[in-house]
Amino acid sequence: MQGKRVSVNSILGLVFAVVAAYGLVVAAMAVMQPRLLFLPDMPSRVVNLDPGALGLAFEPVTIRTDDGVALDGWYVPAERPRGVVLFFHGNAGNIAHRLDSVKIFNDLNLDTLIFDYRGYGRSEGAASEAGLTRDAEAVWRYLTETRGVQPERIVLFGRSLGAAVAAGLATGLAVAPDGGVAPAGLIVESGFVSVPDLGARLYPWLPVRWLATLKFPTADYLKSVASPVLVIHSRDDEIIPFAQGEALYEAARDPKRFLVLQGGHNDGFLASGQRYGDGINAFISEALGD
């Protein structure tokens, strides 16, 4: 009997230890969500290159948000511009890590405004979901009010986390009380349905949907976007499954297109070569009416 009692106590102790460890993991995930999503220091917050490294002319810009945060960015003009791309990058690094994309848009005769969110690169502040929404609204005002660009000449482009930020901006513009401010088009590349949805698929052993304080509901946003939408995703994406891209396409309203890439999450646009450039060009030509 003594031996059985010791055995039961050992099992109960082990169960308690496992439950306690699981609870600590859950608590840590709940507290560390912003640090897990916002990665300005990966690979670096230092902006050590600019478009001049690729032979592109550019204008450094500082954009002030309505809560007083200064955002750092570049306006990169094309020689014969037919429109403007407003670029929202992903959750890691800074604008210096997106020069390949800026060059692609420049070759398509598109001006590009690219900026760093608050807490990224040389921008002030600290990243948050509400903060990135303010940042998006500020750069839109900068383009349309300060630079006087007509909304129908602007294409919003968002990659990964930026897809959610761009879609959120497009949704806000679609329901704005003054109306008539919808952009020419919206491109969402390598995007996710929402943070809770993606997290639940990546970590099925955690109660992610219950824990998630960050939402970024890209699919919900797309249901209200009035502009034409291009969804881009790679079947080989190792970070955000292809099924997430398919779900975004289903959520978007017509008119819409789906461009399938090859290659990984961070290099699919390069690995797909001309197919990528041609697909974007076809969408933008239709969106701009040229």
C-alpha cells in the first residue's frame, strides 16, 4: 500500500508540474504578444542603405501622426510616373530591407512612398495595433493633402503584417463619412486572415484565440474594401500558409485577382521573377485605367 501511495503521489506531482509549466507558457505568450509580432530589431533597426544604393533618386520625408509621432520614410519618384504606391512593410526590419521591392515598382513607372512604422527604423514611438492604424492614416493624409496626390492615383501595397495595415486603411477610407477617397487599388501580399487565426493554426496546443490581444483582422477588413483587390501568396510560404492567402481572396469583394507565387515568405516575390512583376503590372494598369 505504501508503494502504491508513493506511485500515485508521484503521478499527481508530475501532472501538477506539467499543468504549471503549461500555465507559465500560456501566461508568457499572453504577455509577450507585442514582442513576438513586432520585430524592428530583426535583423536590425539601423537604416544603413537608401534607394541611392540602387541608383534611384529619392526624397527623405518625415510624417507627423495625429498623436505627435514622427515617422521616417522615403518618397521615390519614377521617371514617367503613372501612379503612386503606398508601401506598408512586414513585421521585421525597416525600409532599408525593402529596396528590391522599391526598385520593382520604380521599374513599373510608379512613384513609391515607403515609411517605417512607429518603433521601427528611425521612426519615433513604440509599435502597437492602434499605433500602426494611426501611422497608416498619417501617411495617407501626407500623400493626399501635403503632396496633393489624387486618391484614384494611389495603390496601397502591404506585405505580411503590412497587408493587414493596408487593408485596414482601405476599409477606413471606404466607410469615411466624406466619401470619394477610395484608393485606386489594394495589393495584399503574403498576408494572414488575422493574428488569432494564424496563431491558432501555428500553435494548436495553445488557446490562442482566447489569449490574443492583437487582432489585425485582414479578412474582415477585405469584406468592406471598395477598391479592386489583388491577393498575392506563394504555395511555398513557410511562415503564413497558402490557405491563408486563399481565405483572403475569398473574403475580398469583386473586382479581385489572385496571383500565385513560388518561393518562401520573404523571397517569393524575387523567386517568381517576371511572373511577379507582370502580375502586379496587369493589376495596376487596370486599377489606374491606363
